[in-house]
Amino acid sequence: MEKQHDQLAEDIGLFRRALIPDFLLGLLRRMGDEEPNLLQMASLYALDAGPHPTVRDLAEQVGRSMSVTSRLIDQMVRRGWVERAEDPADRRAKRLRITPAGRDYLRAFERVRAQAQRQLMTYLTDDEQRQVSEAMALLGKASRRHLDERAQGADHVA
């Protein structure tokens, strides 16, 4: 079983090494001057995933200080990707929300990545492409379950 896991890890690594150069170059061409950094992308995905955290909550989630996270939020607000809103339960606290523009940005990012993946799939036979599509559908189901479970956990905390 461990040998299978090692082979899977190796195959995934090979897939990433083939995918990432085209994906990143496509992303750079498409995103232009709005090129995000890794912390911005992680923060946008965190905000897209669920309840509206405070700056402190997001800082804890991304493992950065309050000052770094606050500057990060300022950058994303200027880009129109994030907005701050007063917390109705505590007027001193600000809740963070991803904006429609921020969500659109993430979906554009995902489309570029999917295009690079589809390009790699052209090297597969029709039957292999069908198998990969079926496997991706299964991963999509697992992802929905994972996200639902995470959201339920967040509901219990809130």
C-alpha cells in the first residue's frame, strides 16, 4: 500500500511539473498587473469559503501577524477584491467579505488552471480522458463533502 502511495505522490508531482509552467505563464498573461501573491490567493480562498472573519480571525487562519494581515486586507480592498463591514454584534470589529470582483478573480484563476489541465489531457486517449473526467467528478463530490463538513464545523464554532 505504501508503494502505491509513493507512486501516486510521484505521479501527482510529475503532473504538477507538467502543468505549472503553462498554468503560471497563462496566469501571468491573463492577470496582467493584478498578479496576486500567494498570501492574497490563500486569503481570497479563505474568505470565499465561509463565514465572514475578522482581521484577527484571518490572521490566525493564514498564520500572519495582525499588522501583515491588515496591510494585506488594505491591498485587497484597493483592488476591489475584499470589503470590510461593521460587525453587528461588536461595532468595534470589522468583518471581511470577498466581493463579487474578488470571486470573479478567483473563478478566472480557476479557468486558467483548468485550461492548462485540459491541454495536458489532449495527450490521453479518448478512453483515458473519460477515466480522468470520471475521477475528477469523484474528486468534485469529495470536495463538496469536505466543504460542507468544514462549513458545519464553522457553524458550531460561531
